[in-house]
Amino acid sequence: MPRFLVHIHTGPADANKATLGCLVALAAARKGHDVTVFLAGDGVHLLAPAHAGIEGEGTGRLSEHLTALSEMGVRFRVSGLSAKARGYDETLLEGHAAEFAMPDALIDLAQAADTVLCY
């Protein structure tokens, strides 16, 4: 089964691009691929409840994508450094199949993936 890494570093300020990353990850998961989503930079905001309502034009609602991704067993890795710099702690991960990761984890995931997509 091919492995996909979807690296989302775009935050809620660009709802189209942020939700597109989630939509593409969901499409890969629905095709049966092994998918990991790595959130870094402003992308860490996407797990914050305050931003669950964002919706892209033609790319869907973030909250629906996050729920579907979790239900499909997609793993989320969240940059601990990006989260800390933006004022988040471990409560950001609550309710999500997510864990904090450091930059070396992103490198390892990219090396192991068959396909890496960045948004």
C-alpha cells in the first residue's frame, strides 16, 4: 500500500489551501493508502477548536475533513516547536489522533513516504 505524507504548513488565513491539504489527504485515505498528515508552521492552528469552522471555496469544511480523517485512522503529527511558538500546549491534541513531533520526524516520514504533498 503506497504511503502518503501530506505536510500542511498553511493556516486558517488561507482557508482554501489549508482545507485542500486535508481534502487531498482524505482522498488518499479513501483510496486505501497509508496517510500521515504533518502540521507545521501556521498549520498547527488547524487543530484548534476556534478554527474548526473554516471552509474553503470548493474544498470543504475543515471540521468535517478532520473528523473523517480521524475515523479513517489517518495519523496526525504536529510540530511541537510550531505549536509552542503559537501558544499551544498538549490540549491542542485533545480529540484528535495526533501527537507532537520534532523536525527529524518530518524528515523520517518524508524519507519513508512514496509521495509527499505540501500545502
